[in-house]
Amino acid sequence: MKKDLILTLFVMLLFWACAKEESQNVNQDSIFTIYELFYNKEKDITTARTVFRFGGAGGTLLDLNEPAISTFNGDELLYNPVSGFHLKEYPGLTTSGTFVYTDLDNNTFTNQTATIDPINFKMIDTISAGSAYVFEWNGNPLGEDETVTLTINGSQQGNVEIFTTTNLGTTEIVLESNRLQNLGLGNAECELTRIETQNSVDEGTSKGGRMAVWYTDSRTIFIDN
């Protein structure tokens, strides 16, 4: 089952990589822009990336042709043909920055990110699946336009549960007992993410864009009865 899932994801990535267009072949005012800045605590790497799509958020991926360019804090973001992103990685935590995109019509769009708000696991080693569990995190209460997600990959093959909250001001997620029991007993790989999403950009084409910043922490937790 796991091999089938990996194969499916690989085929999807290949299709995604092939289904792209050169930016020189489209109307520059029809390019939708996505700006993302995220930090992975386990890797201690911050990634800045932009995605360009023709016609809207679900449109064809675009590779920028020179002299069009996308930068973050003055550094050029290079195109990755596998993911379809223009990106650059930085060691450590970069909490915010400025994206600048210049298209082939020499229009320049400048957008400042929000500030990444850290979120981390408390000192927790075991979660009991025998009853609902109140999971609390270290970090600020949930703010406007933010979502916190806890993804748990259990010991049973291919069994993943995703718990999410958008409740303003909360510092916890209630994990339902029946969903915890689906994970099986044993070690589980857990990923905790806080994401802030803006569904518009300050400067963009007539098609607009969106921006997001997020912080991810990882931990192994034992799922018990």
C-alpha cells in the first residue's frame, strides 16, 4: 500500500513538472502570484518560494523567462522543474522579508510578508487514545487568518490523522478518541504547523495572488491505550 502511494505521488509530481508553460507565452497581466515563506525546525531551514500560474490559482504553472525575475530580500529565487516553484533556502529562521517580482512588461510588484509566529511541542512523550486528549502547544494563541494543524502518522501502515483548529485565541486542539485509536499503538511521527494565510497581495496583476507564512515543528510521540 505504501509503495502504491509513493508511486502515485511520483507520477503526480512528474505530471505537475510537465504541465508548465513559459511566462513569455502568456499575457503578463494574467499571471497569478503565490508567495510563501516557511521554516522547518527539524531541518533548521527557512524556504522562500514563489509560484506563478496562468489565469488564476488553479492555472498552469509558469517558468519565468529572462528578464523576468522573482527575488526575496534581494536574492533571486531559482526555478525548480520538479516542484514548479521558484525558491531559495536559508539556514536558520528568517521570520519575514520582501518578495519582488518583475514581469516581462517591466512591471514590478513588491510584497512584504507577515512575520512567522513560532509554535512548538510541549514536553510530551505519550498520548492516550483511551479518551479524548487536549493537545496544547508552546506559543502564542491562534490569531486572525491563522490555522494550527497537528498531523499524526501512526504505526499502522498508511494511517494518518490530521487535526486542525481555526478558533481565535485558542492554544489547544482536542484530539477525538476514535481518531486516535485509528492510529494504532506505538510510536507516531507528529508534525505541528502554524500557518497564516493572506488571500490577496498588496501589489499584483489583475488576477491577484495570495501569501502565506508558516512554522513547522516535529516530534515522535507514543500512542498508548
